[in-house]
Amino acid sequence: MDTFYKSAEQYYSEMINTLKDTDTSEHSIIRNALSPSSYVFSQISLILDEIPKMIFAKSALENDYIETLEQRCAEMGIYRKQATKATGIIKILGNKNAVFPEQSIVTTKSGKTYMTQEKIIIDENGVGYANIVASDYGSSYNCSEGDIYIMPVKYSGILTVENEEKIDNGYDIETAEALYNRYILKVQTPATSGNKYHYKNWALEITGVGNAEVYPLWNGNGTVKVVITNSNGRIANDSLIKAVYDHIEEERPIGPTITVISVIEKTINISANVQIKAGANLEDIKSAYSANLANYLRSNVKQISILKIISLLLDMEDVLDADYSSFKINNSSENIILKSDEIAVLGDISLTEV
């Protein structure tokens, strides 16, 4: 692509090109008069080179013009999904009629904080339940059952708090790449008259949905199944499934019977014997390897290749060799084929230095 950019010196040279027998040296009147405009023209030409990068969705993504990417998507009715706060319920144990105030703070061991949303009076059985909301947005506030158990402030008659169920409905703001992919899906696929692409678009419009696969006629004529993951690449909870179902029911043509389900998680455990460089730390290698594996599995592969898993390990700088015979995926040396409604999630990694 041709560029508009010219340096200030180039613009100045063009301005004085027709001047003869005139002093245009560094401190001349002509130089002092024309230099400011030369710099302005140069700056404008630089901006002009950026405009094509901003106005097209792909180049806006590649050049980190996220605001203009959002504007381009909005023209097609596609809006960036915003981050949400994780919510859940805690069980409170205490003395009868003891009060746990609204906006009380409870935390995890790692310091993630949540606030109760109503005043709770402990019942005659010594139990109360309170809705909680994370203090900030994003998936980092999701947690496993039992993680929330600390009360920074003690209240008379309140003994313990604990979340009995995991919290998994906190979502990060949609990535620019995911937004762009939804844009491309809409403009490059014929989403008309309630075809499969329409159902995929409708599912992906819901905050918290990361991916959706559509299976028309899955249970005979007039049936459509939509299989979703959450935006963290994991199993979708009941509230997210219901949100997708309700949205599709509002948008779809009259007639089809809709089924919305979550993917099924298949845990992938890895074990291997490895030879590493002298002075390298096996735990550091394991941590980096885990990140590489997680990225590979998040790419929605349907066949987990043992050769690919091995190559990810051998490509690491501090790994010298790996014993192929000892390399196992879920205690097997075979590739793993996922079903259409399954996704792979990383489980345990066991590396033994030899």
C-alpha cells in the first residue's frame, strides 16, 4: 500500500524547490517561516497513513485500534460484551436471631472480596443464607466451593460463613479478537430465516457465552440443539443456559423446538519422563508447559494429538528430551477423540526428571 507519510524535511524541500537565489539555509527567514508548516504537514501525513488501519475491522484489530473496531461492529448491531461481577450465595452459621448486616465483607484466603446484598437474621436452626457480589469485575473472582470462608469483620453471634457451591458467573470483558470473530461470522455467513448461523449468532450475543455449536434436525424435523461454552472456555451454568434459551426463543421463527445445553468437560491429564538442562527448574518448566497446553486445548481441537502434546514439551528451551514410551494422555499412548459436545480441559501434569 502506498503511504502518505513524508518527513518535515521532504515537505520543506518541496516548498523551496522553485526558489532561486534565495537564502534557505538553516537560520534563514524562509526556513523559519516554512518549518512549522512542514512539521504540521508531516504529522498530518502520518495520521493519514493510520486511517486505513482504523476503518477496516481486520486492520483495526491488528493495529490495536479497539475503539474503532467496536464502532465498526456496532454498525452491524454487534456490541462488545462487558465484564460482569461474580455472584453467589453463602451459608452463614450463628446464634439464633444474630444479625449479619447488608454490605458485610467476606473473602477468600487469597483476599478476593465479596459483599452481602441484604441483612440476614439467623433462624432458629442457626442458619442463614445471603446473596453475595464480587467487589470487582471479571473471571478472577470465580472460585470453588468452600473458598469463601473468611470474615474480616466479626459480628456478634455469627460463627462461620462459607459458599457451598462454586461461583463461575464472573466474566471478563470480551476480547477484541472474540468481538472481531463475531463480526466476521455475521458478515461472511448467510444468517437468514432462522438457519444454523442465525442460531449461532443469537447464542453468541449473550454475555458469558464463549462459543456455540448448532445442530439442526438433531432429534428429527423441527428440532435444533445449541451447545455452548462460557466465555472462560468452560462448562456453562444453568443461568447462562437459560439466558441463551430465552434469547433464542425471543428471536427465532415460529416452529422449531429448541434445546440449549452446555458442553461436557473432558479432563486431560498428562504424564511424562523428561530430561532437562542443568540448572533448570522442573516446576518452572511444568508451569510454562501448562500454559502452552491450556492454549492448545482452548483452540477447540476435537482430536488431542499425543504428538502435538509432546512437541509442545520438546519445543521448550530448558527441555532436552522426553521419553516417548512414558508419555501418556489419560494413562494412554493414543490420541483422544472428543465427541461433538465435549471440550478438553487441562487436569494434572506429572513431569518426572530422568
